[in-house]
Amino acid sequence: MKLLQARMPARRLACAALLGVAVFGGVACSNKSDKPGGSGAAKPVADVPAPTGQAMITGVVTFDGAVPAPEPWAGASNPECKTLRPETIQTVKVQDKKVEEAFVYVKEGLPRGSYPTPTASVPFDQKGCEFSPRVFGVMAGQDIAGNNSDKLLHNVKSPEFNQAFPFSTKKDMKLNDSAVMATIKCDVHPWMRAYAGVMEHPYFAVTKADGSFTIKGLVDGEYTVAVWHEKLAGAEIKVKISAAAPGKVEIALKFK
């Protein structure tokens, strides 16, 4: 009994000491975490402009296969639209094996940094109960100058906006989230489609009727160039370029 009584103060002292350490440690941790910008806080990295250069990539997108026949146009049965265009539509536009309306962009290899948003708007019309252009590129946050040339009601719906467009209406719209591709629709005429490549940089292009494209203003280096098409399978190619030796590429597409 006496031995038990003699041990009790030592136990109480040890418990008190441990409690004191726990409390002291807890206060110390709390004080450290409550200080913003402490040694454990992540420091934001200042955004800096990305360098630009004089190098460029030119090329052509090709398709070596049987070109699909034009498709029946869904608007042909619509009383508002049926007189505004032919009864078929060609979404795979190929002449002499050259592909029109392919979206080409630099996918990898760009230096770190940001690029200024262009002040010029990208024109975007609704004409003949279709969007024009059907395929286009835009930088994130850049104005898209919407217009309705049809004498009827349309609307322009994307993942980021939904705007009504009565005849002759003009509205600016923006796509802020980068995407390959952002699909644009019309709820009034559900067959209408357009596809926007929304980029964080200005290095993109849409192929012309002869399948050609040009991407300028790059710094010397090696890049991955990618191609998107509405109906054909995408493709990628690597190219090394410099201001003295521009890159020339041919990118062949196939069916999906």
C-alpha cells in the first residue's frame, strides 16, 4: 500500500509533463500555420510572357482514299431553311487529295509563359441555316463576333454561352476554356454545327481549299504538330525548325 502511494506523485508528474509538452506543441503548430506566407506556404510563380521568334511551319494536310459522297442536308425538310442552300452538304472537303477545314495546332514543344489575347475579333456568321466558318480557331478569351445573316431566329450554344440571334443581330461571345474542339450548336435548328479550337497560344491554323497551312512566330525548337478533323481521324507529327530552316510537313489523315 505504501509502495503504491509513493509511486502516484511520480505518475501524476509524468502525466502533467506530457500534457504540458502536448499543449506547448499544439500551440506552436497553430502559431506557425496561422502565419500566411510561412516557410510551408506555396509561393505563386509570376506569369511571364512567352518568347516568340521568326521560325515557322508550313505544310499540307492530305487524304489518300475514297472521298465520301455529300450527305443529305438535314435542313432540307425545314420550311424556314429548305430554300437557302442545296439539299446535300459535304463535310469531308478534299481536292486532289488535299483536305480543307482541318484544324492544325502546335500541341507540344512551346516554351513556358503566356501569350497576349488578340484584340481582333474572330468573325462568326449564321448563313443559309449553317454556321460560317464551320471550323475555326480562337485564343481563349478572344472575342468571337457573332452575326445572323438569315432572316429568321437562330441561337448560338456552346459549353460556355447560349445566345439568341434574331435576324441581323450582332453579339460578341467568348470561349475561355481551352478545347480541341468546342462544339457550337443551334437549338432552333439542331443540325447546325461549328467547331472551335480554343487555344492558350496563337500557333494554330485551319487548312485552306488546297490543304495548306502556315504557323508563324515560333522560336527555334522541336514541336509536335497535331491535326483535328470533323470526320477523319486526327494525326500528329514532330518537326524541328529554326528561323534559318523553316519546317515543311505533310500530314496524312485516314478515316476514323
